[in-house]
Amino acid sequence: MKKLRVLLVDDEIMIREGFKKLFDWETHECVVVGEAADGMEAITKIDEEQPDIVIMDINIPIINGLKVIQLSRVKYPSMAFVIVSGYDDFSYCREALRMQITDYILKPVNYEEFGSCIDRLKISLYNNEVKEKPVVKKERVITGITKYMQEHLSEDVSLHILSEEFHLNSQYISQLFKNEIGVNFLTYLTNIRMEHAKKLLLSSSLSIAEVSEQSGYGDYRVFTKVFKKSEGITPSQYRRDFLSQ
């Protein structure tokens, strides 16, 4: 898997330096290709570098972060944006969701949580790539496996089951996830289950237990624990916060 190219946008130099020095980009197969201190410079750098991922503060000079993203989306619809901000305000989260921003992280940055965010980005970028690009021979196996997982989310999905379904060694399948998507099997499975659960929470009146079951968790207590670790709030809070706006 090629390294993902990252652009850092924040008017505080200490924040940009913190990202460069305190986060292990190499381990997450990413490389920082540039940085910007204001919205105008960000737009220029985005055009010059065309990064895979832009880490963006909202409150930056000249042009604010959300406007930069809105303008950039027109030219680069598949580019991934992550908001990193000191604003703990749901109105910003709602606007970010409307603009299909991948994640919203609060300052001060927890770099362990940020690593999980990068893993989610890898999965999102991989899924977009599968939709947009013709399938080549090497990709057919992993594409078939991820499609099977998407279609059987409510069932027990394990490396052993995939091994039997696709007649492949489980270790080989495990390595495919790391090589082709950049995350391990369990991270990918948890991510797609959480995304499915969030859609159900917002688009249906199913109980938490029913959402849990349809997302592949027989025990809603386990589901709630995994959801809170992934999203920072419980499923009930997620539904209540978003639907109350």
C-alpha cells in the first residue's frame, strides 16, 4: 500500500509541530507533504500537493476551515478532510457531517485517538477507491472479501469463516488487509459495523438491542462498549444528540 500524503493546516505553529513530531506517521504509512497557516495558503497547498488527507483547523485566518473544505470539495471530491478544533460545539459537528468530513477531533489532540482516526480514513479511502477504479487481478480477492463482509454484517464474520468461504489461508487473508487497506482485519470489521450502526440509529426507530443485533453484536452491552470506544459516546447519546438538532 502506498503511503498516504497528508497536509497540516493550523495557524498555531506549535500545533503543526506537535502533529509532525508527536504522531508516528511512518507506522501509520503516511507522510506529511506540507503545511499551511491560513485558509488562502491552505487552498494553494491543496492545489500544489493534492494530498490524500487534509488535517484542518476551523478557526484559521483569511478563509475559515469549513469554507476551505467547501471550495476544495468542488475540485477534489475524494480528498479526505479531518477537522481538528478547540470548538466543542455541535453546530460545527453538524456542518462537518453535512460536508461529509471524515472526522472531528478536539484539541488538545489525543494521538492514540488520532491514530484510530487515520485507520478509519484508510478504510474510507479504500472503499472509495474500490467504487471508482476498475478492479485489477490482485484486488479481486480483497474486494470480494470486503464485499462479503458488508453483506453479512449481522452475522458472525471471522477470519476462520472467511477462510472457509474463500478457500484461503486465514493468515493470508489477515495479511491482505494490512497490505491492501493498511489496517488489520478486526479494525476494518469494527469500523464497518460502527458505520452501519450509526446509519441505523439515525434512520430507524430500532431499539439499541435491535441495532446491536443487526450490526453483528449479539450482546448489546458489548456493542455499547465498542460503540463508545469508537465514537466517544454511547449509542443512545449519539441518537439523542443528532436527532435533537
